[in-house]
Amino acid sequence: MHSQHVGRRGHPNRRALLGTIAGVAAAGAAGAFAWDRLGHDSGDGTAADGTGTGPSARPTGAHTFERLSSPDRTVARAADGGTLATFTDGARTAVLTGPARTFSEPRTTEAKVTTDAWVRVLPHEWQQGMEKSAWFQTWFRKALLDTSPDVFAVAFQYSSAGAHDKHNADGVRYAGTAHFGPRNSKVTNPLDFAYYDEQSDFYDYLGVPWDFPDGTRVQPEQARYGCVDCSGFQRLLWGYRMGLPVHNTNTKGVGLPRRAFAIAAYGPGRLVIPQTDERPTDLGVLQPGDLVFFAIIKDRPNFIDHVGFYLGLDDQGRHRFYSSRSAANGPTMGDLSGHALLDGTDFYARGFRAARRL
């Protein structure tokens, strides 16, 4: 029930761990372009290869910048007025327009998401006027031409429906099919939300010890190797792979805290849909890559206990998200034990409460 490490070389040594941390630091410093330089290949073919093989939809000529509000953001526009990119004040998430890609997961849903949104991570939190800075002008010129794996393509490298293993030079498997957690022997229904146990973080998936900025050092649990729960998956994706800082508590701190409720309350970036204990009615503020939060515990209707990220509209015009879930036993855009939708009357839609742009 757990993914096996093909060709694993035992527990990583200190050199392997330092190499892993160095890779994360490089990703944070270089933003969207680190994957080519670090020697990572493109996506897995499970849902989409993420390499943008179609003609580029990004004009490379003159462009202008426009300020918009709610939330405050800067929009880059092509000469014909089309949107090239969106940069939100206080967030490092950038959404660029590029070649269309289709993501699907036939094992768990008939839905498909075809999108021209490419989600990248900026080296710095965006602030008004940054489009005039030298670093941004260099970054943006490269970003307009970049078709290396973005956040979406990297996320699907962990699909529970099947993704190829990837190892770094020290033998650490950094990508490949992820599961939600070890089997929970107390639950017999495979569609129950607790059939697989939560509490697996990104270092459990990797099978490496981890040193956090506060000096704490954690050891992975062998039984959780290859597993990440909902918030652990976001930390694996946005932290380990995309370079955002992470910390090991559920309180305020630099970067992503551990659990879903803490990420909603204290995470980096900015809330685009605040938690009001009510289901949001206006989904128009969402953009691809936004974290979406859910209250799904029956006797705690206002407690955030699940997190995913927004994919956009599927082929039925429904608002679909991607998250690590017990019923699918790992990352999924599927519909086992509740449709992965923000709109309508299904389980997750009823529990939707907030959204944060990292």
C-alpha cells in the first residue's frame, strides 16, 4: 500500500540531506527556472507532461502593466490587451498565460482541466512598482519563453493515479507516486476519510531527516515513506520543490506551518477569501494555484482540516481543485468520497471556507 523506493540506497547520509536542502535553496533563489538547471526532467505523462509542446501563447513584444484591486495586483498585458501575467501584492505566486495543457485522472474522475495558466513562484513577494526593477525585467523575459514544469506539472509528478519515480544524485526519491498515509486498521470502509492515516509530512515522503530553521530536527517514520497528507503535500510541493520556507509548528512563522488550519491562518502570501465560517459565494476572485481550505469534520463545521490548490474550471465548467486525500490514497483531482469541486452541493463544496494566494 506504500510506494516502494526503486533502487533506494538505504537511509540518506548527511551529504544527501545537504544536497537536498541545497536544491531547495536553489529553487527558491531562482524561481521558475531552477528545474532545468537542477537536471530535473519534465512531467510524467500521467495527466499531462507539463512541457508546453504547443505553440507559445505569449507574445514577446511590447507589453504594458495595469494596476487592479480586490486584491491589489499588477497585470501585464500584451499589445492587443490580452493578459500575459498576474502578480498579486504580498504573494510570490505568479500566473502566466502560455500553451494550453490538459490534466486528467481517469482512475478517479471523467473530468479534465484544460488550461493556459502556468503557475510560477517569484523570487520575492510582489509589491507595487516591482515591474520597474532590474531583477523582474530579467525574470519576466525568461518567464515569457519558459515551458519547463511549473507548479501544476510538478504537482502531478506525485499523482496517486501513477507517476514515475525520480531520484537525485544521492539516491533520494524526490518525486513519484505519493500515498496519503499508512493503513488505519481501525477503519474498514475504503471510502472512509480515515481509511489511510494522516500526519505524513514531506520529509516522511522523502525518507530523510529534516532540520528546520528553529533548530528542531525531525526524523521520518519508516511506515510513512512515500506518503503525504493534505498539508504535507502542499509543503512538499510549495516548500521542498518550489522553494518557499516551511516551519515545524502551527503558529506564526516564516513560511508554511504544518497543518491546514495554520496555513489558512498564518501562511505566507495573502488571503483572497477570508475565513468567515460561511461558504464563499463569489469564486471569481480565485486564480489557478490558490490554496483552498475546507471544514470537513462533521462535529466541527468551522474548523479547517483540509487544504488543496485550485486548478481552474474543468471541461464541465466546474471549479476543480487538487489535493492529497485518503479515499484516493494520495494526491488527486478526482471524485472518490466527494467530488473535487468548489461549486455545487457536494461534500467538499459545502465545506469550502477560505483561499490563500501564496
